[in-house]
Amino acid sequence: MSLLCNVFNVHRSSFKYWKGNCEKPLSKEELHTQALVRGIHAESNGSAGSRTIATIATERGRQLSRYRARKIMAEQGLYSCQ
């Protein structure tokens, strides 16, 4: 690792920081949950908030808290238009 860092003129600590903070690919369940949140939001024509989305998702068999729904909505740029 030291040799490669020297060749590319990168500090070892910077490499270790970058390696530890790489985004990990999403799991199949997480992708399904994101698609479900997007779908419920679209079905409501953008009026459903995180509480409503969490309730509907739970009724459909996917346990989802309003806080998790809010986080997924923020990541995807979704918001409630009342």
C-alpha cells in the first residue's frame, strides 16, 4: 500500500479515510423499500407525508417507521405538497 500511495502521490491516511467512507451498494430489501416509498408518494399525487407513507407501507406488509420514511424521502428529494 505504501508503494502505491507513493506512486500516486497520495497520503496513506487519505487513502484509509477514502476506503472507510466508500458508499456500499444497497441491499435488495433497501431498493424495494425505496421503490415502495416512491410508489406510494406517486399514488398520492405527492400529498402523502412520511407518516402516511409509513402507515401505508406497514399495511402492505413492509415494516417502516415514519423516521425511516422521512430519511428515504429526503434522499430521493420527495416532499409532501399540501
